Amino acid sequence: MQKRAVLAGGGTALGAVQVYPLEQLMKEHGLPAYARAGGVSVGSVNTVMFAADKLPQLRALWNQVRGTSFFMRPNLCHLRKGLFTLSPLRKRMQRAVRLAELAPSIEYAAGVTDFQSALYRNISSRAMQTDDQLYDAICASAAQPIIMQGYLIDVGGGARHLCQDGGVVNVIPQLEAPERFDAVDVILCYPVTKLVDKPRKDVEHLLGNTTRGFNIMNRDVLVSDLRVLRDYPSSVKVTIYAPPEYMDEWDASYATVQRRLNEVGPYMWAHPMTPDEAIERWKSS
């Protein structure tokens, strides 16, 4: 059996487009084929449900979306911590999944930016002891800088660092040792034609990280993430699923979410790309 990884990028309410490809990957390969499921921002929400074999419940969650209040609400009582809180998302995750429900054979990882070291980190389920650690990691991965509060995450050695949106550094989650995998399935929220090249050195300090956070909200995505995938060992097959056109990241209306679930997701599944094809598509846009 192939050892596979599934990686889901970020994009707030665009995350509905990832549900159909995840369902098809589960049907085609089955959960035992996967040794890793990881996501950034909304991708961390979708892949934790994949890792728990709860995709019907994931689709049901997205069917409940009626606006951004599904994920967040104004943080009126604690504005100094951020303009918005992800408490609605956390409560939904508490009802939807528990750490003990993740398949023992699969490592789940939520991608975050460590704002004390300016590093991207994968927070692994295998380092978690409690459900609260799982929910903190998911919310940290989705917490956009400045407008949302960060979360104190155990980063090893007894240290707890302030962590936020993993997409500040990597919109596509990273694998520490890609050579361990035979195949990697990458599901984006942003279309490849909207990728913007941004040198990685620009995000190696906190000011750059903060600027990068705003760039993400302005639809910029690191094309260097695709180049990292392209440079994986030749023995690793990488397949990319990306939406065909840009859709407003903050449009979480019922009609829009349904279109993403039932039209855009199937289109992505029917039009897979290799990293080279994705980069060529970006260059020609």
C-alpha cells in the first residue's frame, strides 16, 4: 500500500471547495493509505475531519454555514486581544471531533506561524495530550494576525509560544521529510492564476510576517510553496487540486458555499495538476 499525505491550504470560507476532493481521495484510497493529513487555516479544519474519518460530518458542517459568524465573531469584550475571536469555530470543533478519534495510523498536523521565533511549525497530533491542545492548534492555524488573537502553543521542550495563521509563511502545509511518502495530494483554496511570487526572505522576520498576513487577505499566495513541492524527490508523486477562478474569501453566504461544495470542488477533482503544470499556469496568467 502506498504511503500518502494529504495537505490542504488556507483560504477562510473558500475551504468549502476542499470537501469534494477529500471525499474522493477517501473513496479512492481509503484512510489507511494515509500516514499524514495536514492543513493551514481552514485546511486544518478540513483535514482533522479527514484524519478522524468524519467527512460526512464535515460536509454537514459546511452545509450549516450562513456567513462568517460560523467561524468568528467580533471580540467586543477583549478588543486588545484582537478585533475578532474564533470562539464559534472552536465550539464547533469541540462538538465535531476529539483527539482520541483521529486514526492511530495517521499523523495530523496543523500548520502555524510561531510569532516568537518567526518560524512555520507543524503542530503534530502525536505531541498532543488533550483535546484542548487540538482545538488550540486548529484555531491558531486559522487566526489571522492583527485582527485575531493568537494562541499559546506547546512547541516542544516545555516552551509555549504565541502562534497564529500558518499561511503567513506557508499557504501550503510543508512536509518535514517528503521522501517518506510515495504520493502527496495537495488541495488549494486559491486558484493558481492568483498566486503571487514573494521571496521567502520577506517573511523571515516578524515585520515581514505581519505584512504577509495582510498580503494573504489581499489574495497574494506564496508561489514558492509550489516550487518546494516541485523540488520534492522524484519518487514522490505530487497532485494538486486548485479552484478554477477567484472567489471572495470572505463570501460565506449559503448560495456561495453550496456552489463551492457542489460545483467548484468537483471541477478541481476533474482537473488535477502537477507542480510544474501549476507553475506554468501561474507564469502564463
